[in-house]
Amino acid sequence: MQDVFDFYIYLVESLFNLVGYDFRFIISVLKPISFVLSLIFVFLIVWSIVKFRQIISSIKTPTKEPIFVMEATPESLEKWRKILEKGRSSDENERKFAIIEADTLIEKILDLAGYHGENLGERLKGVERGDIESLDDIWEAHKIRNRIAHEADFKLSPESAELALSHFEKALKELAYI
């Protein structure tokens, strides 16, 4: 191995001697330059790694703020209280109507937030995972609403109504409606 290295050094020295340059002088100039360039490249590599980690952490960290700022008003609290009251009714039709009202309310709020579509399902498909933490809860409650709307013989138990309304309530709190 040393023989191969010595051969290459000999070739390089011979080339420089042919053109009249002192090989030892060139090496003495190139060493400090390469040292400075190496320091610069090491700094750039470390800086790039730090910036890359910052970018990755900002992508992975979902925002905890609501997707838009809305203030809970006495009117919105009263409207939600009435929906809850209907949802706790012994009359199954009142409970169904409460679920449909809550679903419509979420649909309007998402429309105001800029999520467009013909219905809540289409709007929910436009919501990214990090935008709303309770996205899965809204989907579960919306599925119950769809069963009410599309299955004529669907029986809504008080427990199912309570579960759906609690899912809607979680989302409404997150969206700062109530």
C-alpha cells in the first residue's frame, strides 16, 4: 500500500517539476487552505443538521390553537344548552333532532373556518389531522347522524345520543364555540 502511495506522490512531483513548480511549496500553501475550508464545511454541516431538526420538529408538532378564533357568547352557550336538553329527552325523536342540530352547527363552524364542501362529511375530509384534535370524535358523532338521516328504522338509545353529543361538545369547546 505504501508503494502505491509513494508512486502517486512521485507522479505528482514529476508533473510539478515538469512545469516548474516546487511541489513542497504548493503542499505548504494547500494545507492551511484545506484546513480553513474543512472548518467551514464542518460548521455548515452542523448548522444544516440543527436547522433540519427544527423543521422536522415543527412539522411533527400539531398546533394546539383552534383553527380560527371564535368567542363563546351567551347566545352560543344557550343554543348548545337547548341542544343538550333535547338530547337528554325521553322522546327518541327529540334526541335525533338534537344530534342533527349539533351536526349542522359543527358544519356551519367549519364552513366559517374555511373548510368547504356540500356537507359535513366533505368538510371533514378537508381537515388535516393537526388542525382539530377532536376530528375522530366529530367523525364518530357524524356517523350517528348519518344513520339517523339514512336509516328509517334506526333506534337512537339515550346512551348513543349522549355519546354523540359529548363528541360534538368536545369539538365545540376546542373550536371555542362554547
